[in-house]
Amino acid sequence: MFQRQNSLKINQERFLCLRDVTSAMREEGMRKCGLVIGIDYTMSNKVQGEKTFDGKSLHDISEDCLNPYQEVICILGETLQPLDSDGLIPAYGFGDFQTKGDDIFCLKDYGSCVGFREVLQTYNKITPTIKLYRPTNFAPLIRKAIDIVRCTKKYHILVIAADGQVNSEEETIQAIVEASNYPLSIICVGVGDGPWGMMKEFDEKLPKRNFDNFQFLNFYEVMSHARNRQTAFALHALMEIPDQYHAIQELGLLEKLEES
């Protein structure tokens, strides 16, 4: 059987800027998608930058450099925003003192952010006011993304930026399996020192789903070994998206959503 080739996995040296990655996504048939961003506000962010962020909190905000969360927002936001027809990006936080792993909160007081730059501005504004807590639970965020997909009837990519292992593992697994019934891809970016063994195993040993809808990547590992850091990260983060998008098309998940 003929197997289609994913252009993001071929001759990666040809990608010189984020615009090239966006163009490759379009070549793969992805004319439009929505973006949802989730940010981890658990207590471990205070110590997870000991090796990879000069000993600072991963949420440290300064004029000297961007922290890992800011970089994830900027790189993936700039790459995917041209594919987002309405430019609206729902952005959420989790793991803080108020939600305690049971819920999520909107970064913006009301509604979605308009473009990734407003996501960044909102993050910069509210982060110093948030009390970090625990545990790490992706399930409420994933189920919120499912609700957004059902409401908009549009393919979305959920980007979860998190600093550590999932505590509510079974609940998160159930949410990922449930999400495979919808046109939704999930990218989990691990920021900070790790270790990431459990998260990689978590990615590889998820139960049978309608399609492989979850990907994990180590932010520092990708960024520290690349000549063109931003482009390399965007490529690694989005490399599986074309295959996932084609699986969604073959399964007719968008059509089923429109008919519901």
C-alpha cells in the first residue's frame, strides 16, 4: 500500500524560518486550524529551572530573556496563527491555588485572546499575581478543548506547556482517549529540568485510540541542540500534526461533528 510522505519529516534543513513551517503545513492540506494554549502553574515551576533556566523559576518574567512558557507561546503562536481564520486563541492556566488540579482558569478576564501576542501580553500581566500550587492534571484542560471543538466545529491543536509529571494519570488518560473522538491534536511541551521518562512512556503507552492524538517533546532538549532554535522547535512540535490531520480526515471526524 502506498504510504503518504509527511513533508515536515523530509529534508528538515530546508526550513529556515517559522514561515517555512507554516507553508509546509499548508502544503500538507491544513488550510485552517484553531489553537488552544494551556499553561502549568504548579509549585514545581519554582525549582524546575535549576539546570535549564539558570536556577530561576520557569515563570520568571524579565526584560533580559523570555522564559520557556513565553517562548512556547511565541514560537507556536507565530507558526500557527496564519492558519487560524478568526485569530482567536483561548488560553488557560491550571495547577494554581484556586483550581487545585480540579479546574482551569482563563488567562484573559473575558473571552479569547486575539492573536498570540495578546496571549503573551496577558500571560506577562497575570503570572506575577498567581499563587502556584498543585497537582498536575491535564484532564480539565483537555475536556475544555473538546468543548471548544464541539462548539466551533473546527479542527484545533491544544498546546500544553507543563513542567512535570502528571499526578492525575488515569483521569488524564481517559480524557486523551475521549479526545480521539474529535478533530483535536494534543501537543505536550515539557519545560524545565525533568526527568521526562514517565512522560515519554505516557506518550508511547496510551491505550488504543481512534488515532494517535498525543505527542510529547522536551523543550530544552530540542532547543539546546539546534542551530536555528525557533524553527527546530516548531518542526519537532508540529511534525506529527499532518499525519494526525489526515487521520482525522480519513475517519470523517470533522463531518461527524458538522452533522451533530
